[in-house]
Amino acid sequence: MSAVPPVPVRSPLTGALSGTTAVLVGGSSGIGLAAAVLLRSVGARVVLVGRDRDRLNAAVSRVRGASAADGHDGAHDPDDAVLYVVGDGGDERVLAEAFDRAGHVDHMFVTAGGLSGAGPLAGLSADGIRSACDSRLQTAFTTARTAASRLPAGGSLTFSSGILVVRPAPGMAAPLSVAGAVETLTRALAVELAPERVRVNTVRYGRIDTPLLRSLPGLDSDEAVAAAGSTTPLGRFGTAEEAAASALFLMANHYMTGQILTVDGGETLA
Ligand SMILES: NC(=O)c1ccc[n+]([C@@H]2O[C@H](COP(=O)([O-])OP(=O)(O)OC[C@H]3O[C@@H](n4cnc5c(N)ncnc54)[C@H](OP(=O)(O)O)[C@@H]3O)[C@@H](O)[C@H]2O)c1
């Protein structure tokens, strides 16, 4: 029996992602959309996955527009540089379609997931708990199974979680326990998939200025976001681009696996 070769050595700089392809599960908004723009700017192909067709179409136009504007090769983008699939990231058929459309995929970044199941413990229904699991953990397992069977050696799977996992707020038991489970799953999968030379990491986010953040009570204007952000150690919330850049780092660096990378402007230290 021949030994499995080690994970391939590549430049760990994100420019080395040129020519690779990434599936972004949750690519139609916020951090996932910012990752798509950054990946195109370094010459990678992207496949955006999201449930809402209109939002996805708008996101595809934005990524193509940004790619053309930064003068990379956007003006002459091949037709398959920005692909998309409408559907739920928890559905294996949706992810299979994303891989089939791309032909070859190197990396997956999962930003799907929100605050399903939020609410005080006393009011939590079985359905609420189930919806928290379905929204994040089911998607994590589905993407993991797809990654395990279809990513090449050196490929990567990156999940998202949040700093409330280590600094909980009341009324968040269901979504936070599920996000914590995704962090544990990250380490378990890193060990399990290492023989395939597939890497698994999570980015744990602080408060990042995205449509999700602005959907929270009291954060629906620039002034409110600036005022709330001014109380953080660095005086503002993170940008979606800053949040997305960490995912590109994890994709590009072939020696990163099993890690929970915190991007929070120092908020967990305060
Ligand atoms: N922003 C923050 O301050 C913050 C802080 C901590 C953690 N996070 C985490 O970081 C991740 C990204 O957050 P964000 O702020 O970028 O959120 P966002 O702006 O709401 O974007 C989420 C994206 O995921 C898609 N999505 C949601 N559920 C999906 C599903 N089941 N299948 C496919 N696509 C799905 C959404 O589109 P559709 O709804 O159309 O499907 C949307 O494109 C989330 O997991 C969030 O919990 C964010």
C-alpha cells in the first residue's frame, strides 16, 4: 500500500489563490459576498450559493462589477468566473450542483446561518431548537460531507461562528450552542479529513457591519452603527472585507487546519 503524500506546498499568500475555485455557501450577502469580491480580485473563480434568487442575482452583478472595476480581468471575465446556485446549503443536491457547475472546486466557505432559535430558555420550543440546529449544524454537516468527498488534497473548508460562543448573552442559548458545536466539529473534522489532506477551520467573528448586524434592534442606521462601534476597543465594528480576508488566509495557507481564528477587533479582550 503506497503512503499518502503530504499536503501540497503552495505559496501561503492569498495571491496564490489565483486559478482556484471557491464555493461560498451564503455568498449573496455580508461576509460571504465580500469574500467573493476579494477572491475575484486575486483571480479565483467563485460559486455563490444562497436561498433568495433576487439577492443572489444582485450579488453576482456586484461581484462581476467589482471585478471589472478593479481592472483585474473583470472586463474579460470568462463566463464561468462567477457562478451561482439558488438553494439551501443544508441540501446536498444544491452543493453537488455547485460542484458540478464549477467542474473543479478547491475551497468552501460557509457563512450561511443566522440567529434562528434566539429567545429566552423558558420560551424555547422544540421547533425553535430544531430550527437553530437546521440553520447552522445541518449545513455544516452537509458541506463537510461534500467537502470530504469532492475537495482535492490541500483543499479547505471554512466555517463561521461568533464571539458570543465565549461571551454569551442571555436569550441566545440555542444559536450559541449550535455555533459552539460547529467549532467542535471543526476540530473533529480536521483530524478526520487530514488523511485526505483536506483542511477544516472556523473564523469566529466579533461584530461585523453587514446586513445581518444591521437587522438587529437599534442598528439600522449609519449613526447607530458608528455609535455602537465606538464602544469597542478599536472604536468601530469590522468591515465585511476585513472579516472575509481571514477566510482567504485560511484557504491559502496549506498548513492551517483545526483552528478557530478570532476576528473581533479585540472585543473578547475588553
Ligand atoms: N455580522 C456579524 O456581526 C457576525 C458576528 C458573528 C458571527 N457572524 C456569522 O457570520 C456569518 C455571516 O454573517 P453575515 O453578517 O455575513 O450574514 P448575512 O449578511 O445575513 O449573510 C448571510 C448569507 O447566508 C445566506 N444563507 C443563510 N442561510 C442559508 C442557507 N441555509 N443556505 C444557503 N444560504 C444561506 C443568506 O442568503 P439567503 O438568506 O438568501 O439564503 C446570506 O447570503 C453567519 O454565520 C453569522 O452568524 C456574523
